[in-house]
Amino acid sequence: MSEKKVTNYVVKLTKEQIKKLENILLDRGWDISSFQYAYWRAMKDKTTIVAYNSGKVTIQGRGTEEFITFTLEPEITKEVKFGYEAEEKSSKSINNTNILPLPHAGIDESGKGDFFGPLVIACAYVDETDELALQKLGVQDSKNIKSDIKMHKMSLGIRDILYGKYAIISIGNEAYNKMYENIDNLNKLLAWGHSRALENLLKKVPHCDSVIADKFGNNTLIKRALMEQGKKVRLVQETKAERDIAVAAASILARDEFVQKLKTLGNLHKMELPKGCSQKVEKVVAQLLKRDGESKFAQYAKLHFKTLNKVKSKIGYKI
């Protein structure tokens, strides 16, 4: 039984290599045209090559193997790699747990369970080409990444791969507390944030027609909050949606943004603000109460949490 022929391949090239490849394709009769987020797209004999602005070059179609073997490697990369890694990458692109076929967007949030710091929502649009690069980067649910340094590096990698096809909104503590006071419901606030992030993404990727969100409440919450463009998009809500590559990418973007904002807040108020809602958080709350009093908490904490009143009661705090 013959091996399955490879019809999808991704390689990273320099600007000089991309230009050289374009000249070769023009000389050999390929149809070159413009393409979104790319230098160019080339088509010939049911084979398509796209050179993205990020440096990624995708080759798809029945002529993929021949093009790599007889043009790409001998004339452009000067390296023989095909046959050692192409099959592995191809299998990875098929072996995933995506909730919907790509391309689609994914939304996730961070900071919901953290007393200190903002609420951050990110929306990321991922296509088949991005998926391969994100898998190679090791993208997964942000809750599985324990190192802030690793999270930050991965977030930078995702930004480079997606090349602008993402949106991040951060609701700072003062705005968050005012919104919560008016809405008086965390899930409704989350739904508004998801809708805003999606709307911002659709301004960058208007052809996006489907989005996946991690389910956090009644399905109607986000649907009711959707804005003009978001209402035109298919919305899927799933529990444990981070298994989807687009949602996983969004979760990392959101968590890293939260961590960076939290560090900035800590520096501004000259106190390291811990994540979560643990005893360590309560200890810092007590220190801040003694140093600054209660009035500044709206600037760096979520006031509807029980944490502040709990610590005030413990230490016998009085105005």
C-alpha cells in the first residue's frame, strides 16, 4: 500500500527568499495575485502557494511534493528537510480536537477569578496555516502553563503567527467596578466583554463567519450582548472549549495581557499584587489597608469579591 501523498506544507522564509521565489514562479508561468495578509498568492495546476507577511509560506495541492523536492529546497532553502518533518507536520494538522473546522475565531477571558487586576478578553482568528505554526509553538489551554515567562514568550509567538488577526480588550478595575455596579451580574459583564472583543476582531477579519466561546452561563447571554457585526457570525458555546486551537490561543493572549497589566498595577502602587484569591492575596489586602486605607482599592481590585470585607473583619479595620 502506497503512502499518502503530502498536499499541505508550511515553511518560514526570509523576505529575500520570498522575492526570489516570486521571480521563479513568474518565470515559470504561475498566476500571481494579491492575497489578504500576504505578499502574494501563486496558483498553477491545482497547486497554491501563499507567501504571508509574517514570512510563512504555505504550499497546498496535488503538486506539493514535487514543488518542494524540485524547486523549494534546491533553489530557495538549500536544505533537504522534506521527508523528515513534512509527514509529522501533516499528521499534526489532522490530529486535533478543534470544535469546528478551521478557519474560525475563538474567545476566552482571564482575570475573572482574580481579586486584583483587570478583566481581559481576547478573540483570535485561526486558519489552517496558523494551526500548524501554533501547534509547533505548543499552544494549549493557558491554565496548563504555570510559568509567566513561558506564557509571555508564547503570547509573543502567537501575535507573530496571527499577524494582527486577534483583538484584546482589558477592562481596568475602576471601569470594571462601575460596570459591575450597574449590571450587578458577572456573567452579563463577561458577555459584554466577549461581544466587544469579537466586534473588534471582525473589523480586522470581516470574512470571519464563526466563533467559539467557552461556556460560562446561559447560552443566551452572549447572543443578547452581540453587536451589529457579531450578530452575523455563527456562535458556538462549549464547555472546556480551550481544547480548540483558536480558543487556546485566545486564552494565552488574555492571560498574558492580564499578568502584564497586574505587574504594571503593582509597580504603580508599589506593592506586588498576587494572582487569584488565596491567603497570599488576603495578606496583601491587609497590608494595603494599613498603608493606604480602603479608598484606593477601586483602582486595583474587584470590589464585589468578598475578600476585602473578609480581611477587614479579620483585622478589625475601621475607617
